[in-house]
Amino acid sequence: MQLERKDRQILEHIQKYCEEVQMALDSFHRSEDEFMRNPVFRNACSMPMMQAGELAKYLSDPFVQSDSLTSGTPWRAIKGMRNLFAHDYHAMNYEVIWETAMKNIPELEEHIQTLLEKQGGY
């Protein structure tokens, strides 16, 4: 599937937010203990995740459907996590956020990089 310009731009921005999560993890030495007790660290990871989820809402339906089928990228869950951050932050499960930051964000960043490279421009 050829990426539409709008989808490409959104993916580039989501990728930037993935990089910001990685920078926050690096800044705090990827310490899970520090993450669990330090609200600054949690916020430094959570805000870019929320932003990525917000942007994911604007990806075109054809792209989301095609990509979800071919790659299994959980765009719906990414959007849903944004809603939890924005509307129910006090109830967030820090273990889920940590797992997302450590496992899912790098996977998403790599997937986006692959998509963008396949479509040219990198």
C-alpha cells in the first residue's frame, strides 16, 4: 500500500514521539525501580505515548486497516492508551506503561521506520 502524504507525516511525528520515550528511558538509565517511584520519569514516558496515540487517530482508515492486517500493529490500542492517559490518568497501571515503553514503543518505532523506508524518503 502506498502511503498517503498525510499518513507519512503522521507516522514521522509518531516516530519522533517514540524516540522521545527512548530518550527518557536512557536519561533515567532504564531503571524500572526509578520509573515506579519517580513521577517525572513516568511523565517523560507517558506524554509522548499520549501524543502518539492522539496522532494515531488521524491516520487514514485504509492505512490503519491495511497495516493492522499485514503487520498486526494495534492502532486501536494505541489510540485507546491515549484516552486512558488523557481521561483516567490516576488509574494508570505503571507496569503496563513500563512494558509499553520498554517493549512496544521500540517495536512501533522500528515498524514505522520500515514503512517509511519501503515508501522512500529515508
